Amino acid sequence: MNQRLNLSHLHYLDEFLLFNSNDYHIIKDKISHYLCPHQFDVDAASSLNTRLNGFSFGNSALYDLKYSAAVAITIDETSPHYLFRINLEGQCQVEHAQNQVLQSYGIMTVTHPHTQNRIMTNHRCRNIILKLTQQDVDTQLCKMLGYTSAESLVFDSGVSCTTEALNSIVETLNYLCYAYYNIQNWSFISASFTQYLIELILLKVPNNYSLQLNERRREVMPSYMRKAQQYIQQHLQSQISLAELSIFCGVSSRTLQKSFNQYCQQTPLEYIQDQRMQGVHQALLNSQSSDTVTNILFQNGIQSLGHFSSRYKKRYGCLPSQTLKMKVA
């Protein structure tokens, strides 16, 4: 990958040291505890130092793992977790069944639950590792598909994850690190954040359900609903009334309300508010140093700043001004 990843807030992981050791047995026990049961071998002539930083949020965890020696790791089949590894330094080779991926900077690989993997690192391998439980991932997959899947979820690894997809995931992990470090009572919103993160991964990382998930997102809906969504996107900066939306779509207000509840699980007003909130959040994350919260909110059709800020904090765990400050920092 030619493009450098935006790692602006992953440095907050430095504040959460879990252990730093040169002792083989301590390293093995600690890694097994925090990440997954495993075996690992190291050249006896090498000086082994391992450092692990990270934190948990709900059932999930985010880690920064660095080895100072070439090691060979065999992950036990008893692990019930997905491990998403993004390489930041050095290299490692990941082997599963007949598949081999050489993981260098910017490449992401996935270890699946109850599956044996072998990972061989060089002497300066450093990975960011996202740990998700199989239960949480399967639950979110079921919600997105609308049915319980019979076939186990399998992600592609390595180069199949596009630059855009990886950047989206890293940006979200950046926000997670900033929020965990800076926002009080983060635990109260960690469950909803985990759901969002898993949904992002299911949509961005190619897997054996990608086709169904994309078809589900494009589920056939009445043409007037597509017109309504298009109209809303084009007029988010203006005030939108249900009456004018109904006239534009050529259906009654009652029909439009029922259809939004059926296809979007939201009222038209909630849908409009949700689209504006997403627009504001993205604008804040993409802001320039000269931008202000007030200007960004007005540009996205927000008139009641105080009320919107309360809803924004409930969803993202911080005020719009804190998100803007995070970007400037």
C-alpha cells in the first residue's frame, strides 16, 4: 500500500501499558490471557522483548503488540474471537490451511474463531489488533441480513481489503482511542459503538456474506421512497417538512410515514435528523483549522445548536466541539 495510514490518535494506546517483558513464560501467559491461547517459539539466541498496550470496551478490545525478535506463533483452535491485525512496522507471514499472506505495512489479516493459524514475525513486527467475540459479530450479521446464517462467517485476508476500506476502519479506531481516553463514562456507549464498528467491518472487509449484505442494503423499495431519500440528501441544509416531502413523492403523508418505518425503521423526521447528524460528524472529522462548530452545523441545516449537541453527545459520546478539537489536535 502506497498511501500512509492516518494514525493520529492511536498514540493514546501508549497510555495503557498492559505489560512489557523479556521473560518467555510471562509473555506467553499474558498474550494468552489478553489475546488468545497460543504457543510460540523464539530463536534462543535472540533477545526477546514483548510490549502490549491496549484496553477493552464491552466484550471487545484494541491492542498494540510489538515483538523485538522473530517469533513463530500458533493460535489455538479454542479461541472464540476474531482478531483483525493491521501491520504498522516490520513484517509477518500468516498461514491458515493452504493460504499464506505476507503482512507488511498497511495490510490487514484476520484470525477466525476456532481456527488454527500460524504467524511468523520478523524482529521488529508491530501490529494493531482488534479483538471481537464471535457472538457479537454473529449477532450483528444476523441483524443486517434479517435471518440467522447457517454458514460460518469467513473474511478474506490481506490485499483484498481496499485502501478506502482500511482507511475507514483505521479512522474509526482513531476515534475509539481518542474517545476512550478523553470521554468520561465511555462505558455507557461502548455497546452501541461496538455494533457500529462490527457493521463497518462486515461491510468493508470482503467476506462470504458480502454479496447478501450489499443486496440487503439495496433491497427493493418503492420508487417514492428512493425519491424521498434523494430529496432529503439534496435538501439537508434546508428545513424539510413532511407535507412538502409527500407532495414531491406523490404519496400521502401517512403512506410516507408507514414506508419509512417499514424500510428504514425510522420516522421521516428521525431519518432526516440521522442523515444530518452523520453529515455533521463527517464534516467535523474532515474539518480545517479555520472551521467552527457553529458554521459546520449551519451548513448542515442545524438551527437548534443546544438540542442537537445533546443528541450528538448521546450518539457519539462527546460534544461536537470535542470532535472538532480531536481533529485539530
